[in-house]
Amino acid sequence: MSRLSLLGIPNDDNSSYLKGSAEAPPLIRRELHSDAYSIWSETGVDLGAAGTLLDHGDLRFDGGEDPWDTIEREVGRALASGAPLICLGGDHAITHPILRAVRRRHSRLTIVHVDAHADIYDAYEGNRRSHASPFARIMEEGLADRLIQLGLRTINDHHRAQFERFGVEVIPASEWGAQLRLRIDTPIYLSIDMDGIDPAHAPGVSHREPGGPSVRQVIDLIQHLDQPIVAADIVEYNPRCDISNLTAVVAAKLLKEVGGMMLKAARD
């Protein structure tokens, strides 16, 4: 039987503007399991079938250990079953220690990153672990072979220098067409920042940036990835900024579609 792992990482220590994304994982789960919606993916996978979803719960940070060590260790434990893993953040800084664990299991890896922001500052406000900096750390450490960033709409000159330094492939929101298809020949790590989606669809984020892709465009991207998604994160949902749980519903929908593609690949 194919299985899917789920892990909550409620950490927003490195958020630069508003806290609150650490509160997200249980609220996304609530919408995932709500009787108001189907738990089937559009690709025909029942995530609610017995034994399909292995939920590892939420990490606890006790202050006695570096949170990055906790995340890396517990993600490694979740991956040990061999099942693909979806992590629920938390802010985007957590992607760095997650990928330390994922990379150990995958010698070839492409990151597909959906976001309004590049999150590739060398440091932001003096913090090299900032949620605005994880992809600088990831590429410095060689945790992926390719980084493809989609939906960006806040690019500055420092970002451009970092893109050149690390060989980042960028598809800004203005170039995200209806028939966007990526050519990838390695396993995929998918990182979805909820502010990558236009705030008209997902207002519950700390950094709203109009002009982004629709939920439908992001789902279409997910469903047309032709290599296996071995791990993923959904980050930066801030319940304190949400309206009528709309963004939690969108996050749960994306979880179902990512999970559906993971399980479909495992069964094929």
C-alpha cells in the first residue's frame, strides 16, 4: 500500500514582519479533514483511505536544542519509512533544515519553489536564517542541483546577483502563462509559500503581494510535474491574517493535490 507522511513544523522564529505562521499546521489539518470537503485529490487519489496518511503530528521545540537540529532530525525520521513527506509550516526558514534531511536521501534533486518573494537574501536584517534567506543557505550547501522559482513579483538587484551566483531559474508572475510546463529530469522537492498565490485567493499571509497566480494555476503546475515529488512544504500561512479560514482551505486543497501526485507516482 502506498503511504504519504505529514509533519507539522510550527516554527516562525525567523519571520521578519509578523508572527503567526507557527499556528498554521493544526488549522490546515482541520480543513483537510473537514466534512465540508472531499479528501480526494482531483487526480483520483483518496487520501482518507485507511493506512494512506501517516500523520507524525507537530514538532515540539523545547528551547534546549537548536531548532534546526530538531527539524533536520525529525524530518529524517519521517522520511525513514520511504513514504513521500509533506511538511506544514511555519515560516519559510524551515525549508533549509528540511532539505538537509531530504538531500541525504536524494543525490539528484530539483527544487520547484512557488513564492511572491525569492527568499534568497544573503541575510535579511542581519539574520542569515531569516525566512527571506533560506534558498541562499540551501544553494550554498549544495542541497539541490536546480532551483526553479515561480511567481516572483518583488525582485531587486540583490536578488538578481544571487540568481546569477547560484544559477537560479526564474519564472516571474508576469511570465506564468496558462500552459506553463517545466522540464525536469530529477526527483522534485516542491516548496509552496502561500503568499505566492494572489492574495485575492489566499489573504492569510504576512506579506500580501498582489498580481500573483491563481489557485488553479498552481494546481495545474502541480498536476503537470512529470517527475516524482519526493517531499514538499506548504509554508507562510498566517491564521492571524486570514479571512473566514479561506487560506487554510486553499492550503488544504494544495496539500491534497500534492499528496495525490505523490501517491499516484508511487502507484505508477
